[in-house]
Amino acid sequence: MPIPKHDFTETIVSILDRYSGRNGDAILKRSEIVQYLNIKTKAANRGSKSRAGFANHYAIYVLVEDYINGDFAENGGYSEYEGAKFTDLFRRQRELPFGSKLQNHALNHRLNEEFKKYFPACGYLPIIRDVESNRYWINEKLLVVEIDNSSVNLASAIKETIEAYISARQSAFTEFTSYCQEIIDIQEASPEKAIQFMRGLFCPNVDARVFEIASFAVLKQYYGEKRIYWGWSPEELIEESLILYKTGRTNANDGGIDFVMKPFGRFFQVTETIDAGKYFLDIDKVQRYPITFVVKTDETNEEILEKLVNQAEAKYQIKAIVEKYIEAVEEIINIPKLIEIFENVLESGLGAKVIKEIVLQSRVEFNVEAEEQDIIAFEKVESDTDIKKT
């Protein structure tokens, strides 16, 4: 079976060449763990808007690093090694770039499960774990390949490959934040460039996390300009701005609601699909409390609602049940509506604050540290530097 190749594959082969006497292509064809890394590094050169999870990369990295630090590739004896402590591996993961918020799932099962999905015929899994002692090993069988009747240990090449991938992702993120700063700096001369930048974040093929971050940033500024008056009597009214809160990690499979608006208590859910089952599951989570769905699609609201109704009728066949669910869809905000809202935000002179919010939220979601430094760097984003639509 041919190995799928992408931009970063050339980097992987180049690294393998240096460790194997220019046998990189042959190793890529024979090594399952290298093929796995080839699959997991597609996002390296796609910019910060592409998805780039690091958990499984780092699970491999810390175990390979422990293997190298023990000189097992040179001296052997790994089968006699007592194994790495979980606490040491976990701490090391979180010291790495983008790793400060990683959990233990990759080390404990997710890496092995995903590897097995890609290579069901392989007789080995990457991580060996002793639950009783909580000790871990990299599977040495996956580190060694036979090339031209000689063995090549891939530990150092694997470590360097992951380091090169992380470096590429850091560069992509730096370019993204630099471009955000550029948009802010040149907004007076070219407000259309800011609009095009945002249009690039509101498209059906953009990464789900970036879409959710951009949606939050735009809606937060849009609703923040609106005020309501409420109180216990007409004589004692309180003036309050609408505030949108993000309730959890972006695109997390945590079963939660994505945004909540105060003081209305309005719920927002961001989704990539038009799937009545998913929408109704979200509605059931909050006991059919009305939800606004922010949908990553160019389809019209009428088309989306028609699909939902058709799917619901096919599933439930009871008109009263379908109506109750559809009534709980408070509003649908599609991509054209988001762009329209952003243009309204530009007219209010708040465009630069949207981009500032995108940068800050992106640093959190991509596990980049020193948000405080970003706040200082973007302090210039005030009314005198806001993007104004001409």
C-alpha cells in the first residue's frame, strides 16, 4: 500500500536519511511508528488554522526521550529497565511547547487505541504499561527496523521528527499572531484586508477550533454594544450590557454548552454539522431550553431548518415531538450571518478588539503560554487603533 505523503513527509524522510545512511524512504515504508507520525504531522505546514493536537506526539516523545536518556539504543538492556514513572512523564509532557494543559489520556490508552486503528495488523502497540506499578515503556520492537541486513534504531530520529513538527507548528502560530498584529497596524489604510482576514476564518473548511474562537470574538463584541434595562419595578431599572462568556475549552467533547450570555441566560452551541440528532441531544442536555446554533456552513437558515425538520420527522414521526424540538432552536447563525455581524462590528470601530480576542483565545486553545505578555503587546488596540470600516 502506498504511503500517503504531504508537505512534512519530506522533512521526516530527510531526518531518517541522516540516521540511516539515506534509507529514509525504505524506513518510512517499513516502520509503523514512523508511518503513524507521518499521519499525525499533516498539519505541520498548514498554518495555525489547521488542527494540530500534540497529546499523542508527546506521549511518544517523552517515552523515546526516556529511552535515549538511558542509553538503551547504544548499550541494550531495555528489557531489564524498571520503566519510567508516570509522574515524571506527565511532568515532562507539560514542560514542552503547547503541552501545559495536556492530560494523561494519551499515555494511558488513546495513543495505543489510535495506533491500533491505523495499524490493526501490527503485532505491537507503542506504549507498554504496568498498571500496578504505574511504570511505562516505549515498545522497543517499534523502534528497530531491519534495512539491508542491519538493524537501525529509530529513537533519535523519532525524537527529532517530533521536535521538527513542534517547531513548524510554533512558526505557524507565530505567523498567525504576527498577521493579526499586521491587520491591526494597517487597518486605517486597508480596512478591506481585515474583512478578508475574518472571511478566511469563517469558511466551511477552517479548523473547528478557529471557527469557534472567531465566532466567539465577533459575537462578544457585537452583543457587548447592546444594552438592556431591567429591574423589579419601572422606577428602579438597571442598565446592563450584554456579555458573552465562553464556558469551556474550544471544540471539547465535554458535553457542555459553548457560550452563555448574561443577563439573558441565552445559550449558544457551535457546530460543524446539520444533524438533527446532535442538535436535539444538545437541546435535551438543557431540558429543551432554547439554544442558538452557530453553524459552520454557507447554507441558508431556511435550508438548515428544512433539513432538521426532515431528519426529525424521519426519526420521530410524531409531529408534536418534532415541533417541540424545533421550537427550542432559538436562532441559527450561519457563516453569512457571522460576516454580516462582523461588518456591523467594524462600523462600530471594534474590529481590532475582535482580532485581539482571537489572538488571546488562540493562545489558550493552542496551549501557548504568557497570555499576559500578549495583553501588553496588544494594549495599543484601543479606540484610536480600532478597525473602522470606510
